[in-house]
Amino acid sequence: MRGIGTFASSPQGPLLVVDGVPDREINNIDPEDIESFTVLKDATATAVYGTRGANGVILINTKSGKIGKATINAEVNSAVTEFTYLPEFLDAPNFMTLYNEALQVRGREPLYTQERIDLHSSGEDPDLYPNVNWYDELFNRFGSNKRVNVNVSGGTEKARYYLSAGYFNEVGQFKRDNIQNFNSTLKLDLVQFHQ
């Protein structure tokens, strides 16, 4: 919205007002529950909210029930995630060969012997002469996320209702060691309710 407009001891981000209630956490609002939002900045924010609006104000109005029979909506989303870009890395033998070449171009003695380079290439003793691609060892190629949202709305002229429940799950790309007797998977589970 804008740069920092307050001193370090004050809140640095914009003020979030949800249905007229200030200081709500934006991470606790399901996007499916938002009906409209407005961004106030500069004089419009400070005129209404004073110094609390110095970094701008985000006004969010959530959905409300509409007169009529109960309406049930359900939405399920699933996605696959992966690294945007990973460079191709050299393996150990190629690194050692190129390192020796760089030293020789500068008139220096090679650091790695051809025998040692061959031992890394052969893989006969991976503990003493490893050749490991750590990205393949530590990361899965893909991660995943799932989002489920169910809401019910309706009502009469005297009473209207809107109930919503959401669930979000994301599993990262770190591999889990199969010999562990505990689950070390990096993941996020988020459950949200709105009424």
C-alpha cells in the first residue's frame, strides 16, 4: 500500500478492519468468506482511523445470509507444487576435474588425484568417496496442497444466517526418512469457521 509511515514501536502494517471490527488477523479469514474489500490510504485512512491508519487501512466485508431457502455450497481444490527453478549441479567427479583444470590454468598443481576422482566415480565406497546429489536426497520432486470449503446460507426477513467451514492442508517437499519412528513431515493444517 505504501512505505512505513510510523515509528518502529508502532504497528508497521496496514490496519485490518473486518465487518467493522479492527485488528483482525488476515490469515484467519478464508477468501471464500469475503464479499468485498476496500483499501484506504493517505488522508482517507487517517481521517477515519487516526494514527492507527497511518500505514493504510483494509476494510473487509464478509458474506452474510440472504433471504430464502438454505443454500449449501461446497468447493474442493487440489494443487501440486514444485520448485520454480533449480540449477543443474555438478557431481563430485566433474567438480574435482574442473577444479583441477582451473588450478592448472593458473600454473598451480592439481588438488585431486585421478585415482581419487575415479574412486568417487565408481561408487565402490560411498562412505569414504561420496557422490551425492543432496537435492534428490532431501527433497521430493513435488509437494501438494488441498483446500475444502463448505458454507450454508439462507434465512427469513427476521433472521438470516451464513455458516462456513474451511480446511487447508499443505505438505512440503522435504523427504521423510522411512526409518524414523516419528513423523517429521513439514506440513500445515488450518481449519477455519465463520458465522
